[in-house]
Amino acid sequence: MRAFPVRDPAEAVERWAIWGGVPRYWELARTYRRHADAVRALLLDPLGVLHREPERLLLDEMTDATRAASILALIGQGCHRISEIGGRLGQPATSLARPIGRLVDLGFVTREVPFDAAERDSKRSLYRIGDPFLRTWFRFVEPNRSRLALGLLAAVETDLRRDMPAHVGFAWEDLA
């Protein structure tokens, strides 16, 4: 791995779970001696280069970036069924087919259909954030934006360290 001098495969998966496959993110993180410092400075710090990156991506790709961000935020918080997303947004699930379909087309979201279900059976489908970097951002940054803005980085870092093994586990499943 040339972007990072990573010899440990578990560490490589952890970094993949955070930065995904965008070379620029890896280049930025590589300038820090410790991986935790890169996460703090680039992602968690409200002045960090990547702190608002998902907003920029959505504005570039979607006409209704606010709605897309709300959908991604809910998926990042664990809402994986369209009915649950619709319920939390106060909208019928049928009105979400087009924006979720667009997020799937862009690769921001993946749709998982259970093995025994028909491909068109959207009621049983599960939606997950497809890009590892976006998954990290919507899991750790978005729900903590107010705490980060107040300078409570240490508290957010504590939560991140606690939840990172499960987060990396999902990334490992995707890679495997």
C-alpha cells in the first residue's frame, strides 16, 4: 500500500473504512504522523478540509441536496428500510423512491435485497451507505456536528474509538 506505509492488514482495513477509495483523502491523511491525528484534523475539526466534504459532493451531484443529506443521515444512524426512513422524515415511503434511487445510481447508497425476495420487492430491501468515507462521515461527524462546533472533539473521539471496531467490521464485510 503506497498511500500509507501500512504493514498490518487490520490497520489497512481500518483506514479503508475511514477514507474509502478516494486517493486525495489518503494523500491528505498521509501528511499526519498518527492516524488519529489525521481523523481529528481532517474530519472532526469543523475547519478540517474534509469536514464538509459530503455536503459539497451532494451539492455537485443532486438537485435536492438537503433531502439527500437527510436520507443519508438517517441511513447513517441505522435506518435501513425505506418505510423507517419515510416515517422519520414524515413522508410516505413512496415519495422517497426517486431520491433514494438517485443516491443508489450515484453509488452513495447500496440496496440489499434479501436472498429469498424478488428484486422489485422494495419493502424488504435494506439501504446502506455505499461509500466508506460517506459511511464514516454520516456515522461519526454528522450526528455530532453541534458537539464538534462547540469544541468537544475529545468526547466525539471517545465515541469514535468505542464504535470504530463495529464500523470497521462492516467495511470488512464489504471488502470480503
